[in-house]
Amino acid sequence: MDSFRIQGGKRLAGTIQIEGSKNATLPLMAAALCTDGEITLRNVPCLSDITNMARLLRELGVDIEGDCGTVKMRVVDHNRVHARYDIVKTMRASICTLGPLVARRRRAVISMPGGCAFGSRPIDLHLRGMEALGAKIDLEDGDIIVTAPEGLKGTTIFLGGPSGSTVLGTANIMCAAALAKGRTIIECAACEPEVVDLAVLLNKMGARIQGAGGPRLVIDGVESLGSADHTVIPDRIVAGTYAVAAAITNGDVFLEEFPYDGMLAAIDRFNQIGVHIEMISGQDDPMHAKVRVTSERTLKPTTITTQPHPGFPTDLQAQFMTLLCLANGNSIITEKIYPERFMHVAELSRMGAKISREGPTCVVAGGTPLRGAPVMASDLRASASLVLAGLMAEGVTEVSRIYHLDRGYTKMEEQLNALGASIERVKEATHTPAGELIPVALEA
Ligand code: EPU
């Protein structure tokens, strides 16, 4: 398993172009199951999660050309409906094949995804939505079997849960409803930019979806969907992570393809903290802006509560926690989406951070300098927060289990080193005593 060795204290300067969004790409790829036509996706990031999704789709009868950049997909076999446990367990986003499979093949067998590193992640809302569209749900040998022999039928569905909307749940039900008979209304739909991107692709394929980006979707089902060519939106979480990297090193960094319009809650917090995100260009196309990130000498503490979009994203919580270790005073961070998503707290504490946790809330006492230490990554965004901590810490930080990072950031070390960071990837094969390679499990 690779690790990063980071020499801290380097000021970052230069330009990064933000890659395509992982969390947009995964459901966009699954949407290829909704048609016999060719789906071309552009700006697909080079990540292990994308490779895993391609592997799953190939097993489900999709012919795929290209691994990243431009990816072309076309269904060649309609008979395969089983998303197996050994793929689903590596990537929970496998669940977004459910809606497309049932809509087109009238049956899906999906291994029940387990919990992940940051707590239980149920799929009850996905199933409730499919049931409302007329599907029957059974559980057998750890597989969820979803069938709709007569096809799906439009209806009104409330898709809210205890934490509000569901991103992949909305994606699933939107794909299924696009091919259901009649009109479906989804109330409490997720408003995330990635859901909007999926609606844009489906509409290019011939779907009739209105209201994407708001909490009420109106979907008039069509008989079939066709080919489309689509460019994936830039990744707002990668953009936010690199903006934190600039701020935490008191740097001066330009970010191109910055999805400004999808990041207003994060930008609001940056402003509060004393980090300036100045729009250089892109006023006419604010999902593809160019910004300059600089920060004040002394950062201010703030409060952050994670919420569904357009609130502050849970996927940036860990990175902001690292940033707030630098602020001059106490900050409060409350995690409302995944109340257990705090694995980074213990690791940051190993580096000298003063963070106390009470249930879903952490108090970050800023102003204590961090010191390099060996730390272990436990999920994708926690890993990012540890790399950020390493950038600003005194001395050397070793972050192990970097495979988590490779799921969501393309060659992060190369991107940051180009700005002046000093990060070395230390390659290490993991062997059992018998010399076999241990397969790496990816949880989140
Ligand atoms: N929830 C339910 N029931 C469900 C589904 C969700 O109670 O059936 C709850 C969850 O437990 C959570 C909340 O609803 O409390 C929101 O979960 P959501 O379904 O929106 O999460 P997701 O769609 O499984 C996506 C991202 C996650 C991101 C969340 C929240 C992808 C592939 N994953 O997951 O991204 O944290 O939305 O924004 O799009 C990441 O990239 O690091 C990551 C974990």
C-alpha cells in the first residue's frame, strides 16, 4: 500500500486545473444502462472508483472504450443483472446501477452494500422509491432482488430521510422514472450539482426531466432513450480541497475550471475564515470559473454545519477542520449528514491538533502549530485532510493507506508538487506471509 511522505512548510503558488467530478461521473456512467445508444462522456477523471464502475458495467453487459478522459459506452448484452458483492463492497456507488437496470431489464440483483468507514449508509430510500414506482423488493443471500415484470409506473414520491435528501437515491429514481409509464414527481429530491449533471445527460438522451437543481423533480416517462455526448462538470470537492491547500500554506494559487456556482456555501465559509476566493474569469459561466485563492495572515475561527446542497458539503468537512486548526480561536463543526464521519480527528490529534468531540460536534481550538507524524488515512476525505495537515505541519508527515486518496483525486502529489509542495509517494506492495498480494478493500 502506497504512502505519502510530506515535508511541511512549503508555500504553494501556481495554477491547477480542476478535474471532472467523480461523484457526477459514477451515476452518469450507470446511465449508459438506460439506452442501447452510445453514451460518450468527456472530462472523466482517472480514478480507481471510475475503473471499478467500468468493471461493474462490463459485467453488466456494457462495452466500454477508454478508462478516463473520453469514455464511450454501449450496452451489448441485456441479460446480465447481477452487481456482485466483491465489486459492490469496493464502491458503494455501485448502487446507482439499480434504477437503470430495473427500468430497462425489469430486474436487478444487487449485493446489499455494507456499512462504510464513517458509519451506516442505508439504502432504504432507494428501495422505497423503486417500490413506489411499482417494483417488488426481496432480500436473498445478502442480495437485494428488485423486479418489475410489468415495467415501472410514474407516481408521486417523497424521497426525504432523517438527514434530508439522498444524492444517489435521487439519481436512481430519476433514471428509473425517466423510463416509467406516465409522470413521476420526486419531492425532497437532492439538489446537488451532480444530480443536475445527470438530469442534463438524461435529457440529452431524450428524457423529459424538469426541476433539476431544486427539491421537486417532474419527470414524464418516455418509451426509450438514445445516444448522447456529455462533458462532466468539474469536481467541487477537489476544488475545495485545493483551495484549502492554498489557504493552509498561505499560498497564492489560481484554480481553473472552478465550479464556483456549486460551491457557494464553502466560499461563504472561506470568506468568514479570511480566505479570499477571487473570481478572475467565468462570470458568464460560473460552473467553469477561474479563481485566485489567497488568505489573510491571521485566519478567523468559524462555525460549520454540514447539510445537503446548497448547504455546506460533508465531503469538505475534514479538509476545513484541518484549515481551522490554524485559525485564531475556537471553531465549531457539526456533521449532520454522517454523524460518525470523524476518523480524521484522532489522526490530526497525533499531529498536535486540539480537537474535542461531543457526538456529531467538534470544537477545534485553533492556533496550535501542527507537527509532522505518521498518520493513517481511513477514508477518502479524511485522507485529504491529513495531506493538508502535512503541508502545513513542521517536519515530515507520513500518511499511509493512500489508496483511499487515489479513489477521488488524480495524482494529488503531482498536482501539489507542481505548486511547490514536497510530497513523495512511497510505493509498498503488501504481502501476506505466503507472499500473495493482499487485495485492498475500499470502503467509502
Ligand atoms: N440515507 C438514508 N437512506 C438512504 C440513503 C441515504 O437514510 O436510502 C442518508 C445517509 O445515511 C446520509 C444521507 O441520507 O445520512 C445522505 O446520503 P446520500 O444518499 O445523499 O449519500 P450517497 O448518495 O450515498 C453521495 C456521495 C458521497 C457524499 C454524499 C452526501 C457519491 C458517489 N457519493 O453519497 O460522497 O458524501 O452523497 O453528499 O456521489 C465522497 O465522495 O467522499 C462521498 C462519500
